Amino acid sequence: MTVEDQLKVFVQNNQCSFGLSVYVLDTGEDGVQRLGREIEFAEYDPTTVNSPTLSLGNHTAQMLIDQLWNCGIRPSEGSGSAGQLASTQRHLADMRAIAAKFLRVQWQKGGE
């Protein structure tokens, strides 16, 4: 079993704290599932090499992003997903066609 298969990340809205609850579930080599506990903080020494608080593979990181998205968390910058952009582009093309028909002008697809 690879690390990618072992870790699962779940996020849910926590109404009591007005925030999110994050759960990390690890399936060990023995097949037993273990739930991660709260993070323990230790004194930070910038002169030493420190291990990361948590390492995620690409699949698990994508799972985390998808879970956050499902909870309503969006990037503070950026233009959204490719699907959103495509939808907006189709809507804009529809609006251009409606405007062109209403104004009785010729609009060419791909033209500005």
C-alpha cells in the first residue's frame, strides 16, 4: 500500500467554532485505520533541519482542496476553475449574440 492510499483527509464545517474541522485518517501497513490527533507544537530552531508538520502526496492534497471547496472555501486570488471560466465564456458569447441581435449588428465569433 502506498502513502497515497494510506492517508485520507476529511473537512467539515464546524458550526460551534464557526470554522472547519480537519480529520486525517491513516490506514497503516497492518490495515488498521488511525485518526490523527491535534498537532503538537515544539520550540522552533531555524538553524536545524525540521521535518514538516504534515506531508501530503498529490492525491491526498487534491482530496484536501476538494474537501475545502465543498465547505465553501475558495482561493482569495485567481480566476476560479477551468469549468467556471468556460461557463463564463459561454455566457458572455450568449450575451454578445443577444446584444448583437438587439442592436442589429453583425457580431463575429472570436472577434472583440
